[in-house]
Amino acid sequence: MTQRTKAPSEPGEIPPLIDFPHAPPSWLPKDAVALAASDFLVLTEDHWTLIAALQEYFMRNAPENIRLRDLHDALKEKFHTSGGGHYLYHLFPGGPVAQGCPIAGLSAPAGSVDQSYGSVS
């Protein structure tokens, strides 16, 4: 079942311009707003675009087959005009995958959070 939820236009609102057709069935944008707020983030249109990109990537690739490096490369390519990886870490300082996946209603792939390497949880 495709979820046609929209994303907010103002920071912290539920957006009107971005669809989430690949969202997990139980995921709602309002839950993403609350989870982001607990991480002291206010979601902007770019955050929502990244959330939609994560959801699409997970829908197109079986979660057990997702390789962290491939996911990072796909996100950097999608956002290369905005600044690539540096920009993604600006959006989600805890990591675009490690912090972005839970907000997108997804389980972060193995290795996305490595406390011994200084990852932020």
C-alpha cells in the first residue's frame, strides 16, 4: 500500500510539497517531527527530502542487503548539488543514516553507528 503523505513547508510543520510513497506503513510525519525534536532538530524541506530518499532506498533494496557504503554513496550523489556528504551531516549531525533512518521510520543498517569510531548516537 502506497502512503501519500505530504511533508511540511515551514520548519516543524507537516510538509505540503513532498510525497512519501515509500514510507513504512506505520510511519507518520508527525512522529518524525517529534523524534527530530527529541534530537533538537527542526525539520526543513531538505530534511524531508532526505527522509523520502532514505525511504525510497530502503523500499528498492532489501534491508538485509543494504551496504552502508552504497547507501552513503547514493545519498551523496542525490545531494551533490547541495554539497554532498558535508551537507547531509549539516542536516543530520548524528549522521544522515544513523540519525536519519529512525526519523524516517527505518532501522539503521549495521555499522551506521560505531561508538568506538566516534559516531554520534
